[in-house]
Amino acid sequence: MATPEELIAIGLQAFDAVVARLPGFRVRGGQRDMALEVARTFATADLGESSDTPQRALSVVQAGTGVGKSAAYIIVGAAIAKARKTRLLVSTSTVSLQDQLMSKDLPMLAAAAMPEPFTFALAKGRGRYVCRQKLLLRALNDTTAHDVLDLEDEPSALVDTAKAPDARVRFYRKLADALGNGWEGDRDSLPDAPAPEVWTLGAADRHSCTARACPHYSTCSYYEARKRLAGVDLIVANHNLVLASVGAHTLPDLESCLVVFDEGHHLPAKAVEQFAATIDLTRLKWLDKAAPAFMGIAAEIEEPLQAPVERMARELKATLADIGHLIWDNFSSGMQGKDGIRRLHAGEIEAVLEEPLRLAAAHAGGLESIARVLHDSLRARMKEEPARNARWSALYSVLGGLAHRISNAKRTTEMLLETGEEGRTTAKWCSAETRTGNVALHLHACPILPGDLLAYSLWHKVRAAVVTSATMTSCGGFEFFLQESGLASDPAVTTTVVQSPFDYAKQGTIIVRKTEAQPRSLGAYNAEVAGMLADEVANLRTGALALFTSRRHLELAYDAIPEHLRDRVLVQGSAPRASLLATHRQRVADGMPSIILGLQSFGEGMDLPGSLCNDLFIAKLPFESPASPVGEARSEYVQATGGDPFDDLVVPATGVRMLQWTGRGIRTETDKTRITCFDRRLTETAFGRRILSGLPPYPVRVEPRMKPRQVDPAFI
């Protein structure tokens, strides 16, 4: 077995070999520092079974823009994984980075003259693959076995057409034909992406899957993909899939493999999403069909039911409907009319909803117990009578879908009833949404401390991991991310900053343009900034990007631009992102000025090198809206535990966003950019200077207000 020192040498030798042999590849500043940190992390951790307390190594690395971190962790990670006879798992947050890795970085590096060649594949969740069992039942429109199709709510709630059932059957028959003609069942390989609500009804899911007992197991699209994964050295996945797969054996065991979390700053938000719970209070017809399905399955497998399933299902439906009426009667006025959200406070739940929530939890718990008995009995029948597995799988598909809904109702109601410390760390709210002319009501519950979730659900399993991003620090330090990610008190954690090769002092500058209106005077401030930006658009010569914190402000700014200049303006949402970027590039290539007006999603991952972004405009410091239920609950918890929500949560989160936003300006060593921020608080307040201290070392210049084009605040 190689020593840690030998493994580090193996990783760095592979890196140096690729640098020397790969045509056109060049080492970027800091890239070998990153490679060394990856090698140290992956070489020193103990993997697999251990009788002693295993040594763990978790490295949090901020790798500045331009470092080329993906090449560093792929080359070194793949080489050390080979030497340790394990695999490298790379997890991302965005589809764009996955696409870059799979279509560009990995093919290039896998073809390089590495000492040990490696293979790679993309891992997807079950829901990206069709379930042949469900698909064939739906294509045949077979409802004789209590098929899932017969258990859905009325089609009009899913698809706005009176002929939805016939249309869906035709769709499933088309997919079934495609399966027989070369299609491998992967949703992403279809020429036209199906509507999610139609695809989901025929997609694979773990709740209705019988695995080896299914008659289609040998040709199952999902399990065929799993087999392909089993034979490769490097797997690319996403954070959601990794979090959902812990302990489920759908990905390599985290105790035994090397892991990279790229775009690691997204992990806390993904953890919160993973553990959120929601229940629909208006689409409840599935409960009318639950009792007949349970009783039909029980009769067929000769499993006597020991509980009044019809009454329990009827009472659960009635109780959930009662909760919906109570919510509408008591809280709908706070939901911004018919569409919106309303936070539910502990006193309100206790006064209005506690009794029906307890009843719903009890009814759901009773049905869950029945489903568990049927599940165990069906599994036994699959072993005893494998010749009838086609039938058992059809029944199991129905049972699994129902059991999942019932368990979700139980989990959501129980989370809403939590009190004490658990109650204080759970956000609870209701929402209303207009759907096909009707109002849909939902109840929601969500944990608010992502660090606790990740410490419990992820980090105790991981032995060797590199968590990296260009934005791991906030306001100059790692403290915020470490707290949010559950790594603050983990003794296995080290932090490293790998500096960008860019010379920010020479390549760019930050200009803070003063406004007469204060940012808190929303109407006057937005109007003033819109006018100032309109004048900037008139003076553009190359490419630019303007980022806004709200759609309303973006639209106001667009309206302020004179008609004769609008042919140089592109607006997020007016066309697909790829189309907007292609138009922007073509305009700049043709020597025309072009500016993109975008929101938060355009402030991260947008690559506009060279003259595509000589000017970057930031309309306002990107504070996240405090109005979200999770944000409000977190603020209350921090304050109740002696902290300051603004200093401890709002400012650090804004610091991360500003680091992301300003990162759009310089993408290569030869780029030049001017970053104009219209928010004077960046230099005039203590929190603004704190945010500024965490940005790259751009020269900062404050410019007095210039007379902007006049915009009527009444249009806001």
C-alpha cells in the first residue's frame, strides 16, 4: 500500500505529465497549488473499513477565477483514485458546469497522456429515466390492476385539455415505440422535452421500484445506467443526487471514494431543499382511490387488513380539506391576494391548526402502517412466486406511489407540529397558487439550519473531500461558509485560498457612482439609477452586463432606454439564455455595442471574456429579500440566540453574491473591465466596506453624481 507521500507524488506527477504533453495546455497561476492541496487531501484520508477511528481530510478551497481548478482536481484526483483502487466522485450544482465537464474538460483530460488512463460517466437520478413497467401499463391504458394512472387526480389539474387522458396514452405509446427502436429511456436524449407533469407519471422512482423482481429489470433504463457507472473511474453527479443517495448505494460509498464538491458554496441551500416537506391540500382525490387500491392489493396477495382502511382514508382526506378551509379563512388575506405565501407562527398553528394537524398526522400514520404491511407481504410474494412478478410489480407500483404520498403527509404535518428547539429551527408557511382557474393551497415545512443538516446527513460519511468554488469566502473569511455548511467545528477541515492569476489592480476598477436618492427610498433610487444606466448605454462601445436585484427595477431600466438605443439591449427572459448569449457575442464580434440586463442567475456562471463585458453595472447591492419564510425564521432564530441577523446572515450572504457578480468582469489574463456600482453604501457604510474588503483588489474610485436621464418614479 502506497504511503501518503507516495500518493501525493503520484498525483503531482500525473499533473505535470499532462501539462507537459497535452497540446495547448498551459499551467495557470495557482493551479499547481490547487493540485498540491487536492493531492494532500486525497492521500492522507483513510478509506473503507477501519477498526480504528479513521483519519478524515476535508479541504475547503477558494480557487479564484482563472485558476483552472477542474483540471487540477480531475488529473490529481483520477490518478490518486487509480492508485488507491477507488473512484473519484465529482459533484456540481449547475447543469452548465456538468455540461462543461462532460463535453469539454473530461474528454480532453481522459485523452491526455496520463500515466493511468481513466474512464468517466454522468450519474443521474431515477426520475431522468423512464420506468418500463409504468410506461407499458400506461401505453396500454391498463387500469385493471389499480394502475397508478387510475390513482391520479383529474387530468385537468395536470394538463389543461379535455382530451388529456387520450393525449397522454398516445404520448406513452410513442415512448414505448421509441424504446423498441434504440431509445435508451433517458429523458434528456428525447428531441423534445416532455412536460414534467406528464413525464413524471411514467418516470422511474424508488417508491414503486421492485428492482430485480421486476420483469423488466434486465432491460431497465435506470439499472442499465447504473451498470455503466459501476465500470468507470470517475463519476459526475450533482449535489441533490449526492445528498439523496447517502446510504442508498446508488453512488459509490462516500467512506470509500474520493469526492470533489465543485460549486461547493451551493451545498447549504441544496441541503435545505432536500429536507423541505410540502403537502397539497386541494388535490386530494387520490385518497378516494387509496382505500380500494389497498383493499384490492390485500385481497390479491391474501393479506387480511387489520384496520378500517376506508374510514382512515376518508378521515385523512376530510381532515386535510378542513385544514385547507381553515388556512383560507384565517390566513388568505396575507397571501398577496390569491397567489403568494403566508408564514405560520407557532401561536397561529397552536390556536388554529394544531388539532386538525394532529388528526391528519395520526390518520396518515395509520395508513402508513397498512402500507408497510402490504409492502412486506408483496416482497415476500415476489420471493415465493417469482413466476407472477409481473403482476406483483404492477401492484407494487401502485402501492409505492400511494405510500410515498401518505408518508409525505405524515412527515409534513409532524414537522408543522414540532415545538421547542426543533420548532424554532423549522420554517412553516402556507401558499396559494392559481392553477387552471382554481386556487391550490399547500402547507410547507423546512429546516432552517443547513449546517446541522449537512453535519448529520453528509459529513459524517465523507472521508476524503475537496469542497471548492471561486466564492467560498465572504467579506474576506471562510467563517460564514463553514458555519452554513456544518464544517465550522469539524477537526478534519482545512481552508485554503488559491489566488487568481489575474492582476485585478491593472485589469479593472470599481467605480461607485453616487446617487442623490438613498437606496432605501426605493422609488426615487430605482428611477435615478435607471436614468444613469440609460446614459451609460448611450456611451457603450463594446459588450456590457447590468445586474439587478428585482425584475421591477430591470424593467424600469429598460423602459428608460430611448427607443433608438434598444437594439443594443438584451433582456433576461426575452429568449433562452443560450440564444441571448449568442446574439450578444455576434453583436460584439460585428463591432456593435451590446448590453445584457439580467438578474441573480446571470450574476453567477456567466462567462463573458474579452470585450463581451468591458463594462459591468451593479444597480444595487444584492441583498436577498428577507421576506421568504426560511429567511424570516432564520433571522428570528439568530436574534433569539443572541446574534445579529443583519451582521451574521445578511451581510455575509451579500458578500458572497457581490464576489460572484463582480467575477463576471474579468475572465482571462488579458480582460479589461470597469465595474460600476450605483449603490453608495459600498463605500459609505461599515457593512459596505466589509463587503468591499472581500472583493478582489480592484482600485476603487468614487465618482460624484452625474445628471441622469429623467425617469418618472410613478412608473415604478
